[in-house]
Amino acid sequence: MLKLLHIQASPRAESYSTRVAEALLEEYRRLHPRDQIETLDVFESGLPQFEAPAAAAKYAVLAGQAPHSRAGRAWKKVIKTIEQFSSADKVVISSAMWNFSIPYRLKQYLDVIVQSGLTFKYSAEKGYEGLVTGRPAALILARGGAYGGEGAAFDFQKPYLRAILGFIGFADIREVIIEPTLQAGPAVAEEKARQAEELARKLAAEI
């Protein structure tokens, strides 16, 4: 039995990214009924706050020391979050675009899990190496506008997610894009969502 972790990053129940991700998960359940699917809603879950205690713990660990007191307690929450992520055999991230990038809660989640010695490492010989390897990731991304051609210069959503996942070791990263969801009106948005759902169902068979 494998585990698929769905990281949901939109606070709107009617989000196109969530809708298309659900189409993928529905097909995945049909194809892999024995697999476990776990959803982490970054807006509803109690993500660790990476404030002073967690930062102190991080630098203590980098110095080869064990964090203690408030720092130690904060670091345990970070470790727990990373363990949940690293235990997944497959990862699906569904996200809206906010201000050309990703929602702040998804950025918070990534800032928590991207930690030296846990999801990546560095050596003078090889440089940076990702530690979360050998598994696929699927990105389900909704955007109000269209970001092809000249608009690609404003897309900090897909490139960032591909870069940060690649940094921690993901080599097989697929995506389904839903755009535009606002710019061309509701009829076009609905048609694009339906097309994306079909692509997502096909992707469920590939990851």
C-alpha cells in the first residue's frame, strides 16, 4: 500500500485548483483502491510557526547541537511536519495563484519542510542534494489570468514550485494548469476547468 499526500492550498471551497485535484484523486482511488490518500489543507491545519524558537533550533542543529526548551519543542513540530511529508510515496499540490505566486500558507509550509539534513543536504564535493527522492509530484495550479507568452514573466507560481521541489529531490514533476479562471469570464473558466479535469484523470494513471 502506497501513500499519496494531497497538499491543498486554497481557502475557497469552490476553488478550481481543489476541484481539479479532486478529479485526480477520484480517479486515483478507482485505480489504486488499496492506497492511502491523505489531505493536508494548509489553511485549516495547524502548521508550525517558524518564529524565533524554531529559528534558534534550526541554527542549533546546523551547529551540531540539540535544541532544548522552547526551541526543542518548536523543532519537534517541524520534524513532525517533515515526517508526514517525507512518508508520502506521491505528492499532489493544488494551489491558486496569489499575486503571481503562491498563497502565504503554502509558502509557510514549504519554509517549514525545507530543512538542511532532513529534506536536503550540502557537501563541498557535490553541492546541494535533495533527500526526498524517487517519487512523483503533481501540481494542480489555477490562475485568474493566462500566463503564456509575455505573461510567463509574471508567473512565479509554477516555476517556484518546480524549483523548490526539485531542490529537495523531486525529479518527476507533472502539472495541470487551469487558466484563465477570471480574465475571460465564467463560461471560458468552466470549459478550462473541464479540460483540466480530463488531464488530471489521465495524470492519475501516470503518477
